[in-house]
Amino acid sequence: MKNISRRTLLKTVSQYSLGALAIKGASVKATAQTPPDSSHSAAAAKADLKVGSQIGGTREDNLEFHARHGVHNIDGGSPRFIEGVGWDLEDSLRKREACEKYGISLDAYHLPLTSSGIRRVRFPNIMLGKSPERDREIEMIQQMIEVAAKTDVRLLLYNTTIHSVLRTGRTLDPKRGNARYSTWNFEKALEQNRPNTIAGVVSIDEVYERITYLLDRILPVAEANNVRLGNHIADPPTPAGYRGITRWNSPHVFHGIMRFAQLYDSKSHGFNLCLGSIAEGLRDPESEIIPIIKWVGKRKQIFNIHFRNIIGGWNNFQEVYLDYGDMDMVEVMRALADVGYSGMIMPDHVPSHKDPASNLQGHAFAFGYIKALVQATIR
């Protein structure tokens, strides 16, 4: 098991003379004694890296939790859904007001786009390619974009998937207090011999046809309202035709990202760039992730970051703690600064354990880790 991130972090701490990393308060104060190279400094100066979050919505207790941990930028989930219409504008306004009470910026919402049933309110027919049902769903998404803009939420995150998130179990790690890591092993998945989904057999070209059918109709609305649309790649990338579906980012994840990125020349067209999901499709995540960040970042198509580490890669991986996986998260953060990324960097799929508060504990650890990396990178 690699421990690159921890080793490199110690080097970074020495370079920037980090005075203290208080784990309980997730607080880091940095003073630059020896500046990094000038090219990195110039790029980092343009970056605006923010610790973000996508958990819990805008409930008062959840906002207090984030404010205590220095998280002041969030994805607020979504406003109340009005059947046959879309989002409730008044509820969206209430969400913004609730955030402002704690000095938190409501930066993003999630569109209810999936055919897998993992979200409370979903629009299945778009990725199933069913007309005229998908046209009505698209009309409601257009309304949602307008509601977001009216409440100054300028980023909408979405998925274009048919499969749900795919996993085959959990791996116990006694050395991390019996933490449980969500795990995918393609050979074990094949042994389960699960049938095709309700979509049947869908080729990659058919998947792209359904994506462009959607984006042809909602991108103009997003552009007119100064709203960005960030797509999350399918999790995980899988071999072509698995359970009937060839995912748009499979089987070669970087090729899929490039194909999707170049569908439109639009400031509203980009990615909710999930580093963990991308790494899941790579043979060597440590070396392959940085060129992907640089390619997408130079095109200014990174709209949001899911900051997650894994052990393994293509067809066999575990989702682990940020300091424990195969990717060097210090170098990942530097790469984001080097392309001038400005936006949220948020935890995603934290490990679990038996304590009822394990999800909050995992996020608190991740918030502090991300906050430390951000401060060490940009100073």
C-alpha cells in the first residue's frame, strides 16, 4: 500500500513552514519562508480554491456543522420539487437565506438526472431515450436552471448515467480503526451474474445521442442565465457492454472525458470532476490523474471537484481516506492551482465505521485535510 500523500505532505510542510495542523479544529496556519518556483506561484495566485461540501443540505444543524469546520461554500442539494413544474423558487430563496445566516455561500444545486433511482426525485426518461416523456422532463430542467439563476446559484451538477454507482462490497481495515472501504471488483461483479438493466443494450453512441439531445435543449437556457452545468462521470468506468451498457466514459476514461468536453464550445459546458471516479478507470492513478486535470483545467471546464482517493484502479479498487491511497493528493492540489482552478473542492464517499456518527467524522477529517492542502498550496 502506498503512502505517497503523507510523505509528500511532510515535505510540503517543511517547504512552507506550516506552523501547526490542529486536527480537532481542522485549522492550519502557513507562513511561506521559501517561495516555490515562480511559475507555480503565478498560477496559484490566480486560483481560488475553496473547501466545499455536498452533504446534508441547508438544515440549521448541518449549516452549523459546516461553519464549525470552516466550510463556507456548499452544494445545497436541491429545492423542493413541485410535481409537473420543477423547483420551488420560494424554497430556493429560503435556502439561500438560511446559508447567509452562517456566512455560507450556496454555490450549487444538483439536478435530479439519473435513470438508476438513487435520487429522491429523478427523471429517468432522458437517459432511457424515451420520447415524449423525456421532453417534459427537459422542460422541467429548463425551469430549474431559471430558478437557480434567480437565486444566484450559478452551478448545477448532474449525472448522465443508466447504471447506478456500482460496488461489490466493503473491505475492513483494522489498521484504520476497522474502517470500511467501499469496494469494486469486476471479477466478483461478473460472478454475481446480474441481468441487464431496464434500458437493455445501449451502445456508447446511443448514450451520447441521449446526452446531446438533453444538452442541445438545456445549454442555451444555462448560457442565457449565466449558469454552468457540471457533469459527473459514471462511477465506476466499466468494460464495454457490462450489463448491456457502455458508459460514456468507458472503457477509456480519458478518451471519454475528451469526447464529452469537446461536444460544445460553451462556458456553461463542463465537469463536476470526480477525481476518485476518474482514478477508478486508470491503470496507474498516481501518474495518469495529473495530465487529465491539466487537460480539462486548461480548457476551463472544471466547475467542481470531488476530492477522493482510492487504492487500486481499473476494475479493482477501494475508496479510502485522503492520506491513504495511491494518488498523491498534494500534487493533485498543486495541479488544480497550476491550471488556475477556482471553485469548491469537496469530500466524496468517505469511509465508514461502526460509530453512528461515522459519516460526519469522515467528512470532518476530510475538511481539515483539504483545508491544510489548500493553505499549503496557495501561500
